[in-house]
Amino acid sequence: MDIKAYIESGILELFVAGQLTENENKDVQEMMLKHPEVLQEVLEIESAVIKLSSAMSPSDNMHLLQLIKDKLQFGGQDVKVISIDKPRYNWLTYTGWAAALIVGAGLLWSLNQNKQLESQVSEIDMQNLYLEQQIEQAKTDLAVKENLLNILRDRDIISVPLGGQGDFTDSYAKVYWNKEDNSIYLDAQGLPDAPEGKVWQVWSLTLNPLTPTSLGTIDNFNDDDNKIFTITNANESQAFGITLEPAGGSETPTIEQLHTLGVVSQP
Amino acid sequence: MELDQLVTDFQNKDQRAFDKLYHMYSDSMHGIIYNIVRDHEIAEEVMQDVFIKAWHKSDSYNASKGRFFTWILNIARNAAIDKTRSKAYKNSGKNLNAEFFVDILESSDNLNNRMDAIGIKKYVKALGEKCKKIIEYLYFKGYTQKETSEELDIPIGTIKTRNRNCIKDLRVLVLE
């Protein structure tokens, strides 16, 4: 067969246009396989038609490719999509979770830290309050003691030491007597605590004849810290004595229980 | 041959082969379809239908029956012509009787492949009137030789050689 005449017949152009019968198509196919120049001719015809029709395309159509793929549900088995998208997805996911964990842990830590600090602050507040009370207490104590010192230093004060008597030689006491305001300050630090059911009773004495006058019992003796007691005394006392009496006190002193006694030295 | 392998892969549902074939033929099909429907949105609709159909019906292609290009060209032409026959399309009031592909190339409708189009526009002007029509009917509209001969009022026996000469001219203009 004359290849050139075959090409020139125009059958290849109709072949590309799709205008041939099934048998004619088969013949052309065979000719293409046998004769490279026929194949070349077909390729050029096709290429020219593609080029002309492409020039008629009204707009870019690459966005349609994605739409078509979506409709065909591509991607499930598309290796390219997996290899690019999935690691990125994982990387983002893991990073996201890691960040969330770190933030969460940090938040918990901060909360805990805050709680600890709050409890520390409240503890310190308590300590401050306690210390303030201590200071207040010390100030009060100091004022009391200064007051006491001023009283004892007063020029009008008569100091009467009371010595231990009989079996109670270890006992002692002191009376500071201010005749101007009829008050005495009894320093009873040298006396032991009163036993259960007993009470210390203070006596004012005149000596000739010996007449005791009760100045009262010291009911709060055991609980007192500085053992200094203020007592009113309007008597012309010549001596002071302290006896241990049954609770509630006695009319007359129990001489066997006279612990201390002291005579007022006349000026 | 490379194209044969690509088409075989495509028929075996290889998505990358689909990608490549789309890149090779989508502009051409878009032009063919638009030339028939003359509406951007409808053309895009038909484009999707055509490539989806090609994917699903890839088995129906057989190399012994023709070129892959011819196969998909056939799908595109038929889909576009079907579209123009739909009620909705007819109601849109388009008059396609006087439309030729040359109009697209000569008007500013064409935004794609601008450089090529400008070049081609020049060449198409150089094509004879009968050639433009023969190419339009045989390739872009899918008319038979008989229909084309009747439309152009030339003997059916001369269509084949006329077309050969027209394509020859086109090849000279387009491919060089």
C-alpha cells in the first residue's frame, strides 16, 4: 500500500474526528502500528485539533479538577494525598495536644501554687495576730509593773516585812502600806499555794491587847501570777499576819496556822 | 507508548493517571463544551459530568476503536449537546444557530490561554470560510460527513479531502 496516498486520503483526519466505522478504525489502528509515519501524522492532527479547541476554553479549569475528585471521592487510596496531608495532620494534632497538656499542667501547677501561697499567707496572718497580742500583753504587763514600781517607790509607803513563824520559817511576805489612801499591797510571793479546801487569810493586829482584825481572804491566790494583792486597810495596824484557814475564812486566826508575821516599825 | 500506558493505568483506576489525562485534555474539552453551550457555568457543569463519566466508563474505551482523545471528545460533545436539548437550557433563550468557534477566538470571551488565542485568532483568520465550518462541524459539533456536506452544500465525496487540506493548513498555523 502506498503510505503517502493513504495519509493524503484524509482518512486519518476523520479517524481523529471520530467519523469512521468500527472496521475503518481497526484498519487505521493497524496502519499506525505498522507505519510510524502514519502514527506521527495522527499525532500531529490530534495535536492541532487539541490546540485549536484549547484556545476556545473560556477560563482556567484546574479548580474543577478538585471538584471532580471530590465527587469521585478520591483521596482514600491516593498515596500522594496521604503522604503529604496525613503527617501534617498528625504533626499538628500531636503538637496541639502537647500544647494543651502543657497548658493544662501549668494551670494546675499555678492553681496549686496559689493555694499554697494563700494558706501560707493566712498562716502568717495568724502568726502576726498572735505576735500583736503578745506585744499588747507585754505592754500591758509593763504598764502594770511600772505602776506597781511607782506605788512601791512612793515616799508615803510603809514597808513591813513578814517573817516565817514556827514550822513555816521558809515562808515570807511583804506588806506595803499607804496610810494616805488606806491601801496595802501584799507581796505574798514567799507563800506556797493554798492546799485544797484552805485559803490564805490576812490579819491586821494591834498588840496591846492583841486584837486581830480580818482584812479578808485571798481567794484567787493560786491563780495569781505576780502574787501581789491590793487590800483596803483603814485600821491603825501595829502588825500584819497571814494564816491558812478553811475555805471561806475564820472569825479569829488559827494561831497554829500562822505562817508569817511582821510588826510595823513606828517612824 | 507512554499515552497507552497512561490510559491503561487510568482504566485500572489510577488516580494519578486521571490527573495527568485531565491536564492533557481538560482545556480542549472545556473549549469544545463551551463552544456548544456558550455559558460559563453550564460549561463547568458539563466539564465535571464528562470527566466523572470518563472515570466511571473507562472500561468502554478500547484503543483498537480509536484515539483516547477521540473517545473523550465524543463524551464531551454528546454531554454538551444533551445539555443544549434540556428544557432549562432551551428556556434560557440561547440561539446557537449562528455560533461558530471562530466567534470565541475573535471575541474577548476567551480569557484562558490568552497568548495562544491571540496567535490562533490571527491564524484562524487565515483559514478559509469553508475550512472553519468543516472543522466546526466535524470536530466540534460531531456532525457526520453527510450532515456536513448538506450543511455546507458540497458533495459528500469531497468532504474527506477538503477536511484534509483544512487540517493541513491548521497544522501549519497552529503547530509551528
